[in-house]
Amino acid sequence: MIFVHGCFWHGHDCTRGQRPSSNREFWDRKLSKNQERDARTVGKLIDAGWKVLTIWECETRSASELERQLVEFLSLTREGDKQIAQTH
């Protein structure tokens, strides 16, 4: 399973993932819930035997880095390796 997450909405630790300074309480609650849901979803998929790769919006800017991640993930999947490929 491959997810492509928006850095802001899913709380990535890059500049695009920074939370707004206004209405801080609202955004902290909203974005923390998104991260908790993401963690639960990935956990359920792993428990069901899926391999999971998360690609962040900021990582889609470099075609060579994106290709490297996909090739690595697909080779792990093809080999039946139980290791989970997940960035950051």
C-alpha cells in the first residue's frame, strides 16, 4: 500500500508541514487527530499483512528520489521481506 500524504495535513516535519500560528489550539487538535488516524490505519494494514510506504508531498519534487523509494519498496514487496519501507 502506498500513501502520498500532504505535508501540512498529515504533519510532516518539513517547512510545508508547519502549523499556523493563528488559532493554534484548533490546528493542533485537528492535525494531531489526522496523525493518530494515519498511525491507526498503517497499523491495521501491517497487521493484515500489507507493506506500507508513505511518500510525503515534499518528496514528490525530486523524480530521482521518488523513483529510488518506489524501487526499494517494490523490491522489498517482491522479495516477501517483512520489513516495512516507510520514510521519516
